[in-house]
Amino acid sequence: MGKFTFMAMAMITLASCKSMKGNLSISDDASFKRKTIFGNEKTIKVPAGNYQAKLKIAGKDSLKLKLKNNDKSFKTIKFSAEEEIKIPAYEGEVTIKVDQMGTNYDLDVKVATDTSSSTYNTTESCISGYRSEEVCRYIPRRTVCKGNKDVVRDRRDVNWDARRDRQNDRDDDNDTTVCYEEGGYTSCSIESVPIYGSQSVTYALETTTRNVRAALKLEGKKIIAKFAHSDTDTDKTRLSSGVCY
């Protein structure tokens, strides 16, 4: 097997895209080399084969390529560059030459976008009107104290009786606080409630599929590795709706 060395990659910027998942196909054994923060050279060897790949922008001038093969092992390769290279967000192609890459390999990237439109009909729930209806609700029992300080406490407050007794001990003979209980009953009233029905609705769908293809070439000719990524976005717009029955 032949070997190739990937020293540095210029930053790839895709508008509104921080990472790309796809497949990486390497035809020859690869040695990825880069400088560490201590100035040493680090080499990551990747055998020829097919990999699940995730390309992520890690900073203004760096990115990470995470690879996973069939045995579920991972390899993370970090690249950095001195300049920023922008790749078309939706349509177009760019070639990053040897002098930009810092190696004897060119990187070709092509971006193509397909858009398709369609409509469909469906049935949805709706409110056709309102009617008057008796609605009943349970009013929980509570204790109300009126006097120097008006107080309302829920009957379910288990500490309320003890606090009330301590307060009564502190109050003087002029205290006119009177406590009584209220609630514990069901209250009914006439309210407007919705009447549910169904209606026919028409939607428009616009589906956008973006395909990103990258190739690493030796001296601008032999393709050493290929990366493929695809993503799809669908926008739904309500066009019309029928009468609610």
C-alpha cells in the first residue's frame, strides 16, 4: 500500500453549518501529521478503508475529523491553518491548492443543492363554534381569619392550627380576630365551551437537499480520499383550509 501525509488543512466554512456527518473513503493507508502546542510532530495513521466521519469546525482556524470504523474504534484528527477558506454554502466548487494546504495535495470541494416542491391534503381537528354549558368545579375547604390581620389559609396546611394558637397567645384582649371555615363545596356556572370538528387543509412542501463532496488529490490528479455528506431540510407552508364541520 502507498502512504500519504496530510500536514494541514485550511479551515472549511459552510454557512449555517457547524458540523457535517458523512462517509470517508481512503484508497491508500494514510498518515495524518500535525504540530502540537509544544512544537512536536504528532502522527495518526489511518488504514485504507471506509469510515463513518464527522467533520466539525473547532475554531476560527481549525477543524476536527472524527472517524469510526466497523470495529467501533474512534480516531480524532485535528487540522489547523493560517488562513480561512470559504466553501459555497449551497452551490459551487472550490479547489484548495498545494500552497494553501501546506502539503503536496490539492483538495477539491463541490457543493450541489436540489430543491423540489409538492402539495398534499390532510384532515385536521378544528373548532367549529361554542355552546353554553354548565361547568362545575370543586372549591377546597379553607380557614379564614378576619380581625387585626386578615388571614386566609388552606385547610390542607397541617401547621396552620399550631401557628394560629401561638398567635392567639400573643394577642391582647382587644384582639377582634375571628376565624371560620369556608369552602368544601362544588360551584357551578354557565360557560362557553368549544365544539370540535374537522376540516380539510392543504399544505405546500419544499424540500432542499444539499450534497457536499470532497476529494484529496495527489499532485492534482490521483484521488487519495473521498468525503461525502448530505443533508435535507423541509419547509411546510399552509396554503388553504376548508370549512370546519
